[in-house]
Amino acid sequence: MKTGTKLIKAHVGAFETFRTYHSHLELRKSFFDFFQSKKHEIVKSASVIPLENDGSLLFTNAGMNQFKPLILSSTEPRRVANIQKCIRAGGKHNDLDDVGKDLHHQTFFEMMGNWSFNDAYSKEEACKFAWDYLVEVLGIDSDRLYVSYFGGIEKLGLPEDRECKEIWKNIGVPSHRILPFVAENFWEMGSAGPCGPCTEIHYDRIGGRDASSLVNIDDSVVEIWNIVFMSNVRDSSGKIHELGRNHIDTGMGFERLLSVVQNKNSNFDTDVFIPILDKISSLTKKNLKYNGSISTREDAVFRLVADHVRASTIAISDGAIPDGTGNGFIVRKMMRRSFLQGNSKLGIDRFGLSDLVPTVISTLKDVYPEVEKSSNKIINIFKEEETQFWKTVDKAKKMFDVVANENKSSTISGRKAFNLFETYGLPLSVTMEMARNIGKEVDEKEFQRCQLEAQKLSQKASQFKLPVSAKDFPTHSDKEKYSYVFENGKYVFSKVPTRILQVYQNQEKVEVLKENEKGFVVLEHCQFYAEQGGQKSDIGKLLIDGRNVFEVESAKKLDNGSITVLFGRALEPIQKDLRVEQQLDEKRREGVMKAHSATHLLNWALQRSGLGNGQKGSSVDCNRLRFDYSTGDDSLDKSQRTEALKRCEQMMNEFIMKGGPTSVLEKILEEAKKIENLQSDVKEDRIGDSSVRVVTLGSGVDVPVECCSGTHVHDVSVIEDVAIMSDKSMGQNLRRIVAVTGEEAKKCREYTEKVFQELSSAEFKERSKILKKTDWKLIPLAHQARIWTLGKQREQ
């Protein structure tokens, strides 16, 4: 029962002399100063867009995400502290649907944390650091603080953490405020992986009472610091073992602690939100005010709009683009929810919410300069999304009226609502709002079933959800994917011998994969390139004495990119510990290498010509590539852009004809960031001496240079040819190019010449027939206008 919210407002302020007020900037500084004095390395927040290898996350959702490599494989003792940008929207940790309903849920929040890796300091020191910072530095009344610790789980062989209990006693916490809990005080990274007991510090917002019975029960007593003793690991079978080394991972919600030191009712009353809420008020037609109530619809929408615009701003500044999939889908959903709720509930003008963005940026720019640097892009995307959203609503309104008037039922079927969403882009929330306005409701459960069916059809990658951990395969490596040489005019890929470490079927380990059964294989020294960085995976065979025993259909990275898993079909029974030889589909690999190197070349040409401002995504296949890029000059019309792309294509092919070696160097992060002509972003989600591969095409100063884990041709001349086939808009300041290379480019040019010759020799009345049967997907963009014009041109 959560009655505390009603009591907090009445009591807050009664004990305000017990703490020192801190602005959000002052609180950040005090945290960093304190932990620097305790010999911690202060690390910059990672992006909210996770590393490409971490397919388990839509967004960075915890402070520890960027430190996974240290937790799983490092041996060096280190002390680290940071304040991490986090978004919990979509996926396992999803607060999206709870925002606005109460005073504490947010999608975007900041997590303060300090870490001890590999026994850098003890449990006692971690607890003492936390207590001293809260009580001595921030001046929080210790009589309002309660601590919880792990009470033990007998059936799992996990004892009560009595050591932790004694530590708190020695610090001076009274026994009646040291409380044992079980599930609440055992932390796990996931279904498998590092885990361990934790201890939490809770704060009584009301004070002047014994609130021990309200810890983890009532929202007037809030958790402000969680200290995890990461000393165990759960294996893929569910058993818990000793990790073999001890890490300490602590987390403290920045906005919640800020509300405590500013003596506020909730996070939304602090100085990170008040300027935003005041601006929202000025945008409402009736000059509505935010009152901090949980009982009025208007206040709930104030919180929702403030949170969602803030989260979208951060996500876009870190590279997310609103679209129909992945984290882009979540960003678009938050933006559209803000547009709709702000307009329908607060009376904000249809195209007025983009005026809130500069205020949001002003509250973030001192802490995250990248937000201010991206301000124009963020504002333009908001304006574009507003325009597109209301166009969609107006267009779909006509179709909604048809659906709503089909019968006299008070319920609109979920399938029809889903069809409106899938065909016209009408969000369920808008459909429900329209239905409500005419006294009807939508079958939400049926809509969700339809949505789930559609998701299952599109989630091909789900076949790779296996319970694998790098700890289970300490000898596994995929470095052999880079083992190839160019000899006598062709690439030579040796058949790398290796051992099968494990086989899986239906997401479970099996003793043997029988003939014709499909399953998964983990190899010791894997030569197959797993899909990563946009590059499609290798395919091929596993051989025993020259016999094909397993057809490799695809390869994928799992466990944060540390394990490569092969998927395919057994042609003979295979099992763990068998010795096999690997045989790649060499023609496909070579075609992929050509396309990947051409992708770097395209990025270079677009930036050099001023057409592009950087890569936003790619898909690299055999002699074919798709490249998404942010645009430079968006004022070009179609013919101007086509001419500019012709010049880019010419620039690339001149570079290819000239030739030049490809060099690949391993560089530590700090060295890579200093490369002047680096045309790709260096991920900040790495720390310390993590290395990156830097790929340079050709020789000289003005050449393509990118951080890349992909496979490439040894010399750019091997690409042979690049042809841009299409270029289209994918949204505000975002376009997509499709291009072909090598043999595919040659075939397209030969086909184009054939069509041109046919048109040139045909009479006018025959030319329309030739145009009609022309496969335009095989005509390069540079020649499409020429072919079309010739087809329509009368003889002189």
C-alpha cells in the first residue's frame, strides 16, 4: 500500500535544516570531487545508444552497461566513478507507460555510480564512502536513513550477508534500521552472468518517525543508493557459483537524490525539470500551471511531455533517428505521444511543442555539450516529426471514420486498429482518442495480439537467443576471420582447423546434433565473420576429412559481442570436441569485402562533396551495399542532387582506378580520437586502453579513414567499379543510397548499355514498350534520366 505520496507534501520542509541545498550542477561537482578524493577515475558518460555488439539493449539503461568488458574479462584493480545517461523505454526495463502517472517514473534519467573492479576496495570501504558522502558531504540527516542487506536464499546455497550487517553497525547505523530482504537485495545482470548480494540506503522523505516497516513498502521511503557486491556468477543452466574475483557496482538515481538535497516533493520539482515545466505552461492556450498532483490528468501530461521531450532530445543528440524500428521507433513513439497529449490535454498548438526543445537543451548543455552542438538538428527533427505526425493523423482520420461507421458496435476491433497503424501509421493512442470522442472504445488486447504476430514475423534474429556466456568458453576467439591473403590475382582463405566447443538445438545444449537437424555451433578458433557493423555474416561449411558435415547458413555475435555462434544444418551427426576444418564461401566473402571497402569510399566521397555529414547506418552484402547518411545541403532539388551524386560516383571510381593499399592498425581509443581525417565516430562506450581497428584506404592525406571491425580488400583497385543505383529520403536530414560493386556493377552497366542501344535503334512507337519492360533496378542512377529521355524523344 503506497500512502506516502499524500503525506510527503504535508511534511516536507519541516526538517530542511538538516541538509545543504545543491543545484544540479553543484551536486554533480560534489559527487565527482568526493570520489576523486577517494582515488577514483572519473569517466565520461557513454552514449545512450549502446555498442553495436550489445543487441540485448535498445538504449543504455544502467550505469554498468559500458563497464561489461571490465566485469567479464579484466584482472586489473580499478576505481571508477561517473554519472551515466540512461533511457528505460522498451525492452526488459521499460518505464515508458508509467511516466506521468506518479511523481517518480522517468524514461530518461541519470545514474550516479562508483565502481571497484577486481578488489580495488572492500565492502566496508564502499559502504563507508556512501555513508560519508550522504551524511558528511551533503548533510543529509542520518536519522532519516535506513539500510537493507541480503537475507540469504537457503535453497540456492546463498547465506545471509552478515558481514554487511556488521559493517553498517560499525559505521553507526542503529540495529533497528538495518533490515534483511531477499529478492530486493540480490542483484543479477540477466538470466546468466555476474550477480551478487547488494545493500541499499533508503531515505524517509517525512522524518520524525520509525519508518523501518515502510522500507520497500511505501513510496514515502525511497531507495537512494544501491551497492552491489558482484561476487557470484549464474551459469547458463541457472546454477550460481563464485565469480573468482570481486567487483562492487553502485548506483544512485541522480534526480531522486537531487530532490532530497533540494527538499522537494519529487524529481519533477527540482531545477532540472522546473524550467521545462514552466515553458510547457507558457505553451498552453489557457496558461495552465503544473501543481505536482497525481490526481489530475493535466499534471500527469505535464510530466509526460517534460520527460518524453527530454528523453528524445538526449537520444537524438547521441545519434538516434525517429523511424519505425529499434530505438528509433521508441523515440518516435515518445515524440508522438507528447504531440498528441500536449495538444489534446493541455491545448498546446499542433506545431508548438518544438518550441520546448531549446528550453530542454538549456537545462542539459552545461553537462552534455553534445546536446547543444546538435541543437539545430534536434529542433529540425522535432519540427519534421510534428509536421509528419499531424499529416498522418489528418489523412488517417478519413479511414478511421470509415472503420468507425462500419457497424453500430461500441467497440472497434483491434485488427482494424492495427491495420490503421500498419497501413497509415496511425498510432493506437490516436485511434483510441478518436474512438473516445465518438463514444467508442478499441479492443486493445486484439491490437496487441496483431502487433505481436507482426513482430514475430520480422524478428528473424530471435533464433540466436542462446544462453551463452564468454565465461563458458575461455578459449573461444574469432581472430581467424582476418586470416586471408591475396596471391596470383585472387584471395586465398585457408581452411582453418578447430574444435567444436558446444552444440545447441532449440536454445538448449545437446549432446549431438543429428543428421538434417538444424542447430547452433560454437567453435574454438572461428574463421566465420559474424554479422556486425552492418556487414552481413559469412556462410560456408564445416568439414571432416574433406566431407561436408555442417552447412553454415549465418553467424551472429552474442554476449555483448564476445561469442560468435554459427547457425546451420548438420549433414552428419556432430558433437562437442569434434575436430573440423572451416571452409568459407570465398566468392561471397570477397564480394562483401569489396562492398564494405566501397562503403567507406562512399562515406568519404559524400563528406568530401558536401552532400553528407556522416554515416547513420549501413548494410553490406556481396557486391551490394545500403548506406544511410545525414545530409549536408538539403535544399537541392532532385536533378541537382542526381548531378552531385554522379560526381561522387566518378570520384569513387577515379580513386579505385588509381588504386592504393588498405592498411589496418590497432590503436588505443585516445590515439584514434586524435586522427585528424577520421570520418567515423569513435565510440565513447570504451574505457581505458580498449583498442579499435583503424582502416585506411589508399595512400596520401585525403583518403578514407574509419574505425571498423569489418573485412576489407587489400587494395582499393580490387573493388573494380561502384555504381550508385538509388538515393531517397528517409526523413528529416536523412537519406539512403543503394550501390553495387564489382561484378554486380559491371552487369548493371552492361544492361544499361543494352537498353540504350535498343532505344537508339528503335522507332519512336516501339520505345514506350522498351521502357515498360526495362528493369529500372538495374539502371544506375547516373543513367536513369538519359534512358528515360531517349525513350520519350521523337526522331528529329
